Amino acid sequence: MDTLIIQTLNSIFYAAVLFLIAAGLSLIYGVMRIVNLAHGTFYALGAFVSAWAVGAVFGASSTGGLALIGQLLILPIGALAIAAVGAVIEPTLLRPLYGRPEEYILLVTFGLLMILDDVMKLVFGGTPLSAGSIMDGMGSIRIGGLLYPAYNLIVIAIGIISAVGLWAFIYRSRFGVILRATSQDRRMASALGINVGRIYVQAFAIGCFMAGLGGAVVVPAQAAVLGMGVDALILAFVVIVIGGLGSLEGALVGALIVSFVRTAGIQFFPEIELAVLYLIAAVVLLIRPTGLFGRA
Amino acid sequence: MSQISRSAPSIPMLLAIGIPIIIALGFLPRFIGLYQTELLIYGFTFAIAALGFNLLLGYTGLLSFGHSAYFGMGAYTVAFIVRDLHVQSMELCILGGVLASLVISAIFGYVCVRHTRIFFSILALALSQVLWSLAFKFFWITGGTDGIRVPRNRITLVGGLFDFTGSGAYQRFVYSYYYYVLVIFLIAVVIMWIIVHSPFGKALQAIRDNEVRAGFVGVPVQRFRWLAFVISGTFTGLAGALWVPLNGLTTPDILYWPFSGEIVFMTVLGGFRNFAGPIIGAISFNYLKVYAVAGSQYWQLVLGSVLVVLVMLMPTGIVGTLGRIARMLRRG
């Protein structure tokens, strides 16, 4: 019973991180019709920046309540940095290609993936970076007879807050209305006086922020390593294919499905754990091309 | 309209260009040495893969981000045949690799061609990653990340006429394998040329340009897309089969999706609206990658920058850009 609770918590923790990445990917696709292959790399970059910032400010061996709060406050720097990167990339590299076939944008983001992968290696070195002191500092809580890291519960809370916040932002704010109008009909939005160029930068930066946030919250629990972005991207793809490209609810449900299947897979069928996920994505795409929550 | 349909050179003209190139390629290993010869063989195998890939991208208008699956299928099948069936004949290995990639691309293609555009790309990618994860996880069959070794001395060419044991085996292997791959490469080029200039190839281009109209004039759109997919995957599988003995090892890396990205890269580098584009692109990409890897540990940075600059400034690739320069020179 205790194991079941812990495995469920693990799944939800994992779903929270996956949701942050996938929601950003989905938002960018929904508004701009761009499939960003560098999105997973943004997630990895966010993890590296946050871990580096925490280490640079506090050193490896700071303890105590005040230091812990300080570290937690520094953690989102990764997300902000990635948002800034996104705000630079969209107008310089992507905007010139909007008139051309969509293959070109896909290729530029693939080139970006390769570039950023090496930039990370260049800047942060090849060794894993971690902000484990946060995880250690927060201790663990007792669930039945087992211990569970308290930090994971914070990640779950951040996931839930982000989901609600993003929903309110898109469906209840003025900016959200403009965003949705732009995504439905770019020309009409432009004719009504909306500055589409600015909306695109903002949407892309928000999407990147989500990826960076995913990296920032995961890094106290798992060290940032080279190659984590490439793996994460494919799982985020699986999530938004299952949920529906461009759908926020879809990203949430997809993230939950993927993480519960994955947790069960690691427990019961470890050999085909990943294959099952890709097959689920393929089957969903076959039966409902727009995903569970997508609209055509 | 694209360049493909505008200019179909006549057969005498093709022979006039092709025969000197073939003769030059035949004598090349005498002048460039062992290492360069080896690099060129890699270039030829990738060229076959890119040629197959471009039947989908350039001629049918479908961007597959999952062609690593068919390359890997060809490679792993050869490795299994050599290791488990103890077959020595390379011809039988190739036959096995080609058949296996034909079967898997027929199955995957049947699923993928139900969609177009980005959905097609993602579906192809998702299915290719099924194979990758199986190769990665079933390590007692596939060797996991260690992969499977395919030792050179376990292989014979042309029905046992050439074997590679004893002294100087490596040199003999490279020089004879060069001609072996060159001949298969030329056959593949001729077959692909015939396919794209056949009525079937024209129908594919019609589907690419306007699938609704193509349907109206009686082209079975979905079935032709499927056929193009199968041919494309089989060519890429042939490339994987030829690649394995040269590399001596097959690992899950060639099934992982960034390798699919490299195949796309090769094709775009050469120019995908052009028959020769993927060939030039694959050979150039191979040199580019080898020298970038040798020159810097940040080779991905080099390759990524080349790709970004290419897409922004030279979207028609090497061949397309050279063609444009040639036309400008002729006019002015």
C-alpha cells in the first residue's frame, strides 16, 4: 500500500515536470504552428542554468533555513534565462521563415538543437550539475512506513499552480483572448490591429519559459546531464500527440497518462516500457489525429 | 514549378556527364589513399540513404523524421545474419537487410501515409523510436548500447571470391569494398532515376504539388504515397546494410531520432528539389562531419550553424545554388 502511494506520487511528480515541458511545446505549436525540435534542449538548458546559479551563489555546502529559501528563490532563474533566449531566437531565426514551407522551420530548430547542445557543453562542461542541496535541505516526510522527499511535493504543487495559472492566463485574461484570436486567424487578428509580431515573440518566450521552468524544478531532484534534452523532447512529443497538438488540457492529461504508464512500465514490463509509450502515441495519432483534446 | 519537372536531361547528355564521372571514380582510390577511400565509401552509403529519403521529401512532399528506423533495420539485420546464422556471403546479408527494411517500411508506411505534413513527420518519428527503444532495451539480443560487432574477416564478397583474413586484410577490404559499394550505388542511382522519371514518379510529383487535383485525375494518392514510402525505406535499408561491415559495429545510435535528422540534413545540404542533391549532400555531409569531429569537440556547434545558415541563406542547397550561379553566368 505504501509503495503504491509512493509510486503514485512519483508518477504525479514526473507528470508535473512533463506537463511543464509539453505545455510550452503545445503552446508554441498552437499559436504559431511551429514544431520546435530544440524545445527539449531548452529544458536541459534551464536545468543547467538553475543548477549553476544555485551553486554559484551559495556554494556546495551551505545549510540552514535561510540558505534554503535563498536557493529556492534563485531556482527560477533558469526559466527566465530560457524565456530571454526564446525572445531573441524567434525574431532572428524563425520570423524570416514564416512565409516558407514548414519543413524549413523544423530544420532550423534541429540546427538550433545541435548548437545549443554544444553551447551547454562549452559553458557548463561535460560533468553533471546538480542543485541537490535543496533536496537534502528540505528533508523528507513519512508516508506510512516509508520516507518521501518533501521537495517532490513542491514540484507537484508548482505543476498544479502552473496548470491553473496557464489556464487562467489563456482563457481568462485579455492577453489570452488576443493569443487565441491570433492562433485562430493570424490575418484577421492583424487586420483588427493586433501586433501579431509581438504576440509571436511573447508566445514563443512563454513556451520557452515553461521548458526552462521544467528544467529548473527538476534539477534539485535529478542532476542536469548532457543529452537529457533529446530524451525529454520525444516524451513531450508523445504527451502532446496523445493530448492533442496545441491543447492545454491535452498536455495535462497526456502528461498524466505518459507518467503513469511509464511508472507501471518500469515496474511490470521494463523492457518495452518506452516502446509502449511510442506505440500509444502512434495508435492515438491513427485513431484520432487531433489527439484526445485537439480540434482540427 | 520545381526544377525536377522542368528539366529532364536527355539520355546522351546524361551519359556524356555520367561516364567520365564513373571512370574518374574508378581510378580515384589510386590517388587518394586508404583513409580518403574509406571516407568516400561512407559517403556512398549515406548517398543511397539520402536518395531514398528524397523520394519522399523532394518528390512526394512528405518529410519523414523516422528514416533512422530503416537504416538501422538494414544494419541490424546484417549483424544478426552474420552473428547468429554465421552467413559469410555479403550478398545474402544485403538481401536479408533489404527484405527486412522492406517489410518494416511497408508496415510503418501503411500507418504513416494516412497523414501528411507535421502529423506524418511525428508519426514516422514515433514509430522509429519504437525500434530504437527495443534495440536499446533488449540487450541480450541486440547488445544494448554496446551494439553488435560485425567483424570484417567474417564477411566475403561476390559469392566468396574475396575474403578478408590474414595479413593486409584491412587494406584489401577497403579497396575491394570501395568498388563493391560503388557498383551498388550506381545501380541504385539508375533505379531511382528510372523511378522518378516514370509515370509513377510523375504521379508522385503531382501528389506533392496538389493532392486534390492528383486525386481527380485518377491517381490513387494514398496507395502511391505508401509505395513511395516502401521504396524510400528499402533504399535507406540497403544503405544501412552496406554501412555495417564498413563501420564494423552497429549501435542503437543509428536508430535514434537525431540520426533521422542527419539524413534530412544531408538531403537539404545538397538540395531536395534536385535529383543529384541528396547524393552531393550526403557525400559533403560526411566530410563535413568527419572533419568537424576531428577538428573540434564542439562539432555539433559547427554542424548546427551550417544547417541554420543553409536554411536561412541557401534553401536550395549546394546543387540548387550552383545551378542558380551557372544560370546567372550564362545570362550575364
